[in-house]
Amino acid sequence: MSKTYTRQEVGRHAVEGDMWIIIDNDVYDMSTFIDMHPGGAFPILEFAGKDATDAFYGMHRQEVLLKYKRYKIGTIEGEKAQITIRQPGDLSKVPYAEMSVFHGYKSPYFNESHYKFQTAARKFIEEMTAEAQAIDDAGERPSDEFVQKLGKSGLLGANIGPGPWLKGVILPSGLRGEDYDYFHEMILHAEFARWGTPGLGGGVLGGMSISLPAVLQFSKPQVRDRVCPDVLVGKKRMALAITEPYTGSDVANIKTTAKRTKDGWIVNGVKKWITAGRWADYFATAVRTEKGISMLLIERQEGVETKAIKTAYSASAGTAYITFENVFVPFENLLGVEDQGFKVVLTNFNHERLMICEGGVAAARLITEECFKWATQRKVFGKRLIDQPVIRNKLAKMISGVESVQNWLENITYQFSNMTYDEQASKLAGPIALLKYQITRVEHDVSDDACQIFGGRALTKTGMGKYIECFQRTYKFNAILGGSEEIMADLGVRQAMKKYPLDARL
């Protein structure tokens, strides 16, 4: 049973070697910790024997209390905690910090399975947060144990979306893979975004989720059966290798060649900015064959060399420059039809962009929550930040942006869930492109306002502003990957032009 103390008792422990402080209604013995305090002794000395709640939350994130809970020696007699210590898996009670449906609002899209899946997925993913952030901070290769834990849970396969690859899989909350839908997937991408580690996310999830579908849908059965099971459980890793130093979105101009021989192809060329390329065992690769573009599954072997590319992401993304030098690829590793690789490339574009949208709006929502909390607890010039109209205006803009794209995202996800592939290709390519464009514009504005709200802390990789710093450093990836903003905007309007009625006039 926890010991209790009066505030007067705490006040008597305010000298060197015997120093207590109060945070909320908890009592901490700082006597030995003071010399280890990263911020030096002065901040603790200033509050020796006193209530340090406001000062603590003005300088530290709540997780610091969990990290150093061994220094807690009791509570204040007769007082109840005024601040809730959030536990892994808990929903945030901060307004607009969650999708509205998880704050008690009604929705035509979500059912009980979505609520249960969100609860279980958040708990599972948040329990991996500390390890995820440590890997991301160090820029290390995500360990096999880390990736395979996700694979064993079924979340690697679920990250790709609904499909036959989830048959027989039991996901967190007991959800059968066969019952997994695109709203479950929206929830999953939102939960992964809460790690605040877009580099690690790219290295573990992104590279696989945009490359493996090409094998699942277009490979020969014997290749699919050999490759996919190991990738889905994290024993092997995969990347999509299309972009080159010479071309990005202009796939038609790739220069990597595949020359036919009697047994297969010999591939020569280079690829650049390949997410997860450093870690990949397999590469779904666009090459130029005799009469067009083809897609080949290239396995890591002699002649395949990957070099690190430094980006604003963490190096744990495994962003790579890849050299193929006289690499042999057997005929059975052809994905789709020879010289018709564009079909393979285009097939997953809508879903890839939808995934980017899901992660993007969730990341922007997390940053909005961080700003709401900071503005409420940070005091300057004798008042809270949120008491300043200019700060409330910035929050209003952030909230409005996030909520508007969230609702558009849910509408498009519903369409995605209820259309055939041909309908999706015909009707959704333009709206998804415009949604991606709008979300990345919202991210831009959220990042800008968040930096102003957090000030210097927004430029610091640790502490109060660590999520803000990471977001403002990396949000631009979503504005480029999967099709740049300019191309998305143009694609959206060009798709609309195709359906423009010829008899329409002002």
C-alpha cells in the first residue's frame, strides 16, 4: 500500500541529500536523482519540498513520470489525482484527438468490430512504441524480432489491406482476416502513425505494402507460394524499385534494361530513393524490355548492390540507391505480362495513395492534439498559451483542416469498400489524387502552425516538441511519394475533364 504524506511533511524535505517534490498528488524523492537530472540541479532545487506540477509539465512529457516511477514514494494525504496518467491503449479525451466516431459521435461507416479492433490494435502497437522510437532515433535496421512480432500478429499482412492473404489469420481483437475491411485498415494506418516514426514505418511497412501486392496479384503460383508467406510474417523483406536518378513519376522513361537470354533476363541499371531497399531480400522492379516496360521480381544476389541514401527520414527507412549489374532473373519471376508492366505499376496506385492519406491525416491529428495539450499547459506572460486569441486561431485552422479531410477520407474509403476494381479505377483515381493533394496541403499548414505554437521546442528532436520536430522534418515525404502534389492536382482535374458533360454551359 502506498504511503501518504501531508504537504507540510514534504516541505520538511528540502535540503541537499533529503529532497522531495510533489507532482499532482504524488510524492517523489529526488535526493539521489538530482545529480543525474539531465537539466541540472537548479530546476529541482527551486522546487525542493514544494509542488512542482506546473513546472514539470512545462518542461517534460508525461512519459518521463513513467520512466522514473521508481522515485515515487507515496501520495498526498486526502488528495486525489487531478491529472490522468495515460496508459498504453487508452483513447485520448482531448477534443479532436481521435476520429469523431471514437469520441462518441455517430457514423454510418463503423461497427462494433471496428471499435474492438481499434482498442486492441492501439494497445498492441503502443506497447512497441518505445522500441520503435529507439530504432528510428538510432537509424538502425529494424530487427528481425521487431518485424516478426508484427508479422506474427497479422498486422504486416493487414497493412496491405483486405485480401485473400489474410485468410485464416486472426488479428488483434480476435478479428478474422476474412472480415477485415478498408475501415479496419484506416484504423490500422492511423495507429501506426501514432508511433511518430515515419522513417521506421517506411522501412518496416511502407516498402512492403507497395511492393508485395505486385507478387500477390501478378506472380506465378509457385513464385507467390515461395515468396509471400515469408514476407507476410517478417522473415523476408521487400521493396518496390521503380524510381531512377533520371525519372520519378515518369515511369515510361526508365533506363534499367532487361535483356532476354534463353533462360531469363539479364538486368542492368540503377534505382534511387527506394524505401526499404537497404533491408530488402526481394525487389519488385520496373525494367525496360524489348517492346515496353515489364515488372520483374529480383532477388538479392551477386550483382545487386544497395547503398544508403541520407534523407530527412531516419536511416531506419532503409532508403537506398540500388545497382543491378548483370543480374540474372529467371522467366518465372516475371510479374504480369512481358512489355505490359504499366498495368502492374498502376494497379496498386489508388490503394497506395489511400494508405498515404490515412497515415497523413492521422499524423496531422496527432500533431494537433500535441498543440492543444501544449497550449493548455504552457504558461507565458502570466497566462496559458491557449488564452491568447492568436493561438486559438491557429488551433481552429488545424482542427478544421484535419476534420475536413478525415470526413472526405471516410467517404472515399466507403466507395473503395463498395466498388469493384474496375469501378475504383474509373471513378476513384481522380478523387483519391485530389484527397492526397488536400491532405498534404493540410499537413503543410499544420506543421507550420505547430512550429509556431511550440517555438524553439519544435526544432528539438527530444522532449516536449519531439513529435513536432519529426513531423515538420518529414511531412513533405507525403507530398512527393506516390505522386507529387502537382501531379495529384493535375490528375484529379484531368479525370474530371473526362467526365465533363459536353453540353454544360454557364
